[in-house]
Amino acid sequence: MDGRFFERVYGLVRQIPSGQVATYGQLALYLDYPHGARTVGWAMRGCPADVPWHRVINARGRISAHGRPPDEVVLQQALLEAEGIVFGPDGQIDLRTYRWAGPAWSME
DNA sequence: CGAATGACCAAGC
DNA sequence: GGCTTGGCCATTC
């Protein structure tokens, strides 16, 4: 795959520090794609082993379990919990607290 | 080039 | 509060 954007997405995801998470739409914005959230999510479909894909969640602070084996979803949650992220009763994360601020050039 | 897909997002019911 | 619809973008067939 010669996915150019994919690699950019992967590179950005790799920059996500431990204990923090980012949404697809957020990553898309950082990549200069305000509406390319789907493309980001699609890029994750190839989830390379060197990419902390578990730190990427949807805008609702929940793990994306769209037609995927529950094992992967459970694993993702376990990895996030291992990084200090606490899930709510509905398996939801408090984005206000764990939301990645983005790269250095991106400020709030 | 046209149609289909995909781990999304926001709005509507 | 959960399901459905439309839209957006890039990649693949």
C-alpha cells in the first residue's frame, strides 16, 4: 500500500503520548483534513504493529467496535487502562481529561 | 472514471 | 439514549 495519508496518520498516532487518547476527527484536523475522519479511521483498518492504534477512539470517547472481534476491543481497553486511563460505566472515556492536545504546533 | 467501502461525525427521530 | 440518514474524504476494484 502506498498510502501517503496513512503514513501521515500513523506518524501522528505514534506521537500520542501514553495515558492520552485522540479521536479520528481530531487526528484528521491535525492532518489538515477537517472532514477526513473517515479516511483516518480507514487508515487504521490496516493498523500497523508499530502504531498505538489503541489510543485512537471515536469522538464519543468510546472504542470503535465496528464489525470487529470483541477481543480487539477488549484488548484496546486493557491497553488504555494499563496507561492509566479510566473507563466509565459504559466503557466510555472522559475526553475532557484524556484528550490529546495534539502536536506541539497545535494549541488549544 | 464510476461505484463501493470504511474502526467517522453530526443531526434527526 | 440508541438507531438511522446524509455527508465527507481517500483508497481500491
